[in-house]
Amino acid sequence: MKANQITTGILVDEKEVIAVELTNSKGTYVKLFNYGTIINKFIVKNAKGEAQDIVLGFDNFESYISEDYLANYPYFGAIVGRYANRIKNGEFMVDGITYQVPQNNGSDCLHGGNAGFDKKVWDIIELTSGDNPSVTFHYYSEDGEEGFPGDLAVQLRFTLTQNNELILTYQADTDEATPVNLTHHSYFNLSENSGHVGSHYHQMNASNWLEQDDNFVVTGKLIPVEDSHHDFRKGKTFAEGWDEINGYDQSYVLDKTYGDLSLASKTSDQESGLTLAVYTTEPVAHLYTAKHLNVKGGKNGKNYGEFSAFCVETQHAPNSINIEEFPTTVLAPEEIYHQTTIYKVEVK
């Protein structure tokens, strides 16, 4: 039931990297960095009463900024912004003006460009202990950063509850109309040996998934999950009928009322007895089973390869800035961006 901050002595862009620790009465421990608001550790007690870390990452901060890691960069545990996932051709129009942002994934823009919110040192503006310890981070993104219009002020609060919920509360405002689509990119593995996640049992409340082009950019077409390997409505293991080469890297339209905080997915591992439930106000969850993961020297020296984790990235539809019929991702100056996502850990 504490919130502590620890100085690292490491500077990035002349700002100090600080670690924040949140603990609750259940023995759950979350460690974050103000660089990219990275969730570095998420330690819970499994069904055997043993402490188990359920997120991938590194034992030290320096590894997050190493050349080897950045050369094959998977956004471990970081916020993604100004715009999550892909924007077709790195191009969009707002108020009749066409903007070009970095084409850092083939011809498309991925996760906000070359130096998105994941590579920024955020300010810590509040640290609260008590029954539900929390930390609030703030970042001010200036007009023109990575090509996006408008000054954007963003806050992200992490709250650890006594029910083993890690609540992410986002808020943003702007002085000029600009696209905003934020998510968090934690890689989860619920097994005790942190191995292949194919045996994880997954349930997703989604009747449709979003068609993608050859570079995984959403086209605007909804495809029913029925009678396909994308149907997780009743639950099944990831490996049951999946594409064995690629796994999953698709966006799913959640069956929910837009804006309501409701259950998106549940994922569980039989041996550890752990279940991760994801709740969100967002309309879409992007499921990724880490096909392209190739990281050396992770926690305890472990190497992370393909299918060694899963991500549930809550967001608006990728590329929706270019798809008129999708819910808008344009934030106007008179509006406030709000989003809530909850990672809740349950034990059998």
C-alpha cells in the first residue's frame, strides 16, 4: 500500500529517469519508469502462493535504451502515442490540411513515428500512497512533434488497487485539432516458466475483426469472426486453429457500447492459475502474440522469441484517422481525451 520513487542517476535528453514502485496488501508489486511510462515489473502471487512476474522486460533500465534492443524494437511495456498502430502512408487530413508523419514501418507510420511517447521522459506530477497507491505522469508534446499538429498535454495515471487491478487512466487536451489514439504495449506471459503462450486460454468479446492490407494496415472492412480462427467469444487456447507461422496480429471490434468501461478479454494459464482480465472504454483491442519478438538478455538473462508473450492493446481502430465511418480520433481544442484501461489479475 505504498508508492515510492527511486532515482536512477541516468539521464535521457537531459532529464532523469526515475523508477516508481507501487505495492498493495496482497503482495502485488508494480515497477514503472517515467521513460515511456514503462511497466517494468508486474509481480503477483500465483495459485501456489509464489511471486511471479507476468510482464516481459529487463532487469535494468539501461537495456531499454541499448542499441541491440532498439534495433529490433518491440515497445516493451511502454505507452504508444501520439497514434497507436499504423497510419496508411503516414498521411492524414485534419480540417482540410494534409499532414505527413514518419513512414517508419515500410511506407506507413507505426506507433507515433520515430520517437513517439514511448521514447520520452515524462514528468511525475503526483505520487499517492494509501489503499490504492498511484502515480501520475505528464508529457507535453509540442506542435509539429513527429509531424503531428497542435500542442498536446497528456496525463497518464497508474493506480494499483487492493483487488489486483492496475488501472490506467489517460487524459489529454490540445490547442489545435489533432489525431490522438493512445495505448499501452505490455507483453504478458502468465506461465511460470515464461515459455510459449500457445497454451494460454483466451476469450475476447468481439464478433468482428478488422481487415488489414499486406503491411497490417486496417482497410475499413469488418469481417465476422464466426467460423474462423479469430472467434474467441467462447474461449480457446491461442494455438487452437491459429496460423502457426504468424499467430495473431489483428484488431478486434469489441461487442460493447462505445465509451462504456467493460470487459474486453480474459486470458489464463492453467499451471500458474493466473488470469488476466482486460477492461476498457476503448472500442477496439489489438491482439498480438509476438511473432516478431527477438530480444536477447531479458529478465534473468532470458531470451524472448516468437510467441513468448501476448499483448492486448486497447485503442481506437488503427488508421481510423483515414476511415470516415469509424469513430473519430481527432481531438478538438474544446474537448478532453479520456480513456481507461484496467489490467485485473485473478487467481484460481
